[in-house]
Amino acid sequence: MTKFVIRRILQAIPTLFGISILVYAIMLATPGGPVAALTFSPTVTPQERAALAAQLGVNDPFHIQYLRWLLGDDWMRFDSDGDGVADTAYLIPLDADGDGEPEPSGTRRGILRGDFGSSFFHGKRHVVDVIFERLAATFELGAASLVVGLTIGIPVGVLAAVNRGGYFDNFTRIMAVVFNALPSFWLGLLLLLVFGGTGLGLLPMGNRCGIVLVGGCPPFYERLEYLFLPTFVIAVGGVAAYSRFMRASLLDVSGQDYIRTARAKGLSGRMVWFRHGLRNALIPIATLLGPTITGVLSGAAITEQVFAWPGVGRLVVSSITQKDYPTVMAVVMFAAIATILGYLLSDILYALIDPRIRLR
């Protein structure tokens, strides 16, 4: 298995480079830019806009911007007279502040050395710090939704398969279609209107916790009322998907020879379904579980936006609107890495669930 994991990781490297080039090109091709967003005030002069564009480096050709983001800028210039200032550039005059003089070497190291740059709109803070500041909220919401979806979806699917064609089976099939068809933003707004402050007033209208002056939000078990509605909106889709996959897989397994043999031996229906059939029926669930865990970290952008949840998904939406290139690209790369690892996890789960599967 170790060789399989190493080979898959090495195969993922060209994929990551392709994703980075494609997404970076799409970001630069979108109308507008960070300079227009930062200098929206009519009092800003053209000279100030030009200086800001030179500082951000957004007017440089695509390949120059991409290489600077990927490899950094210290390799593009050198100190020819030994005074500690990089005064000669290999490719471009890297003028970070627009004063006509190149800046000292090493201001950017590139993502291959762990430097994703500074955000244009979050106080020039490092992008990684901005993302990790929101990651806990996203993980909290995603983990709660995943646990609820698996805890309810798998048993519902098993019971629907056991009672195939019955009232429970038909009811769950109809509800799965309904919840899959409902847009998450509409369901979230509806729940806020019914249960929020303007309706029954039973639950908060949004956010992760109440107004906290010092120390941040309390532990999640002290603010479950804030977590209930967004968790429900995300989890209902998971319950519908897991229950349908579980039902179909278990019904497929029920026709296998070993299930007929177990019945012929006189084993009880519970023993046949749950001990002999369930384990093999979980293999399709493993296909979903890897990418789903990735979704836990990447965030549910629409749900976080509706409920004002301070997570990574909401950060991505605001960063795309503001053309905050470093933040968007950092989130995309982290999501791409998490997706590749998620599918790798699915392959490993195959081998753990079914001993007949060997990873080579």
C-alpha cells in the first residue's frame, strides 16, 4: 500500500500544476481587478492607481505573474554591487512600492516554498493566516453536517432496503428527491424566516456565536443553537445521498451468492443483512466519503453566506468579488490538494472495507 500511496502522490503533482495554471488564467481574465476595487473612491488620482498597480504587480504579463506567485521573485534579480539591494532584474524591474526603484531581494518566496503572499484586502496579512483563521469555523460546521448525514443516512438506507417497496421505503425515496431538489440558499432563508428572530424566535438569525468582546466564541456545545440551522441545511443533502446509495448498494449485494448461502443456512434476517451484507454494501459509501471529507475543509460557500458563518466558503465568495488573487489562489490550491487526498482516502477505505481488494 505504501508504494501505491507514493505513486498516487507523485501522479498528483502534474495535476496540481495544471489546476494552478488554469485557475490563475481564469482569475486574470475576469473583468475588473484589485486596483479598481481598492481605488473605488473618485478622489484617487490616476498616478495613485498606477503606483498601486505597480505595487501589486497586476499589470505584468501572465507568465511573469504566475512565475512570481509560484517561485517567488528573489530568483529574478541580483545585487550587482553588493550593497544589499537587488538592483538588476533578470526578467522585470520588481518595483513593489511604485517609487521607480527595485525592492530588496526575497520579498516573495513563492508557494513552492510555502509563501502564498499577502491578501490585498485583509490588512496585507499573510493569506495562510487569513485562511487558517476561518478554518476552525468551516471544520466545525462541516464535521457536524458530515456526522449527522452519516448517522441518519446510512441507517435510513439500510431500513429502506430491508423494507423494499414498503411505506418507509417509498417515503424516504420521495423525501430524498425533495431535499435534493431544494436549493440550499432557499431552504436556509426559509428556515431563518420560520425559526429565526422574525418568525418563532427559537433560533438565532445567523453567525457562529453572539457578540463576544474578549476570548472569541465559547465551545460549540454552549452555542448549539447557532449550529443547528446551517448544519441541517447541509446535512439534508448528505442524508438523501447516503440513504439512496446505501439502499441501492444493499439491494445489489442481497442478490449475491454468499447472501443466498447465508439464508440457506437458516441465519436470521438481521444477521444476513447487517453482518454479511452491510460491510460489502459500504464500498460505494467509501466512494462518497473521501470527497465529502474534502468538502468539510473547503466549506459550503452558499450556506455560510446565508447564515453569515465566518468560514472559508464565505471568505472565498468575498475574495472572488474583490479580486483578491492571492487568497483565491491559496484556497483553490488547498482545495485541490484536499480533493486529491480525499480520493486517495477512498481507495484506502476500499481495502479496509473489503479484504479482497489489494492496492498495488
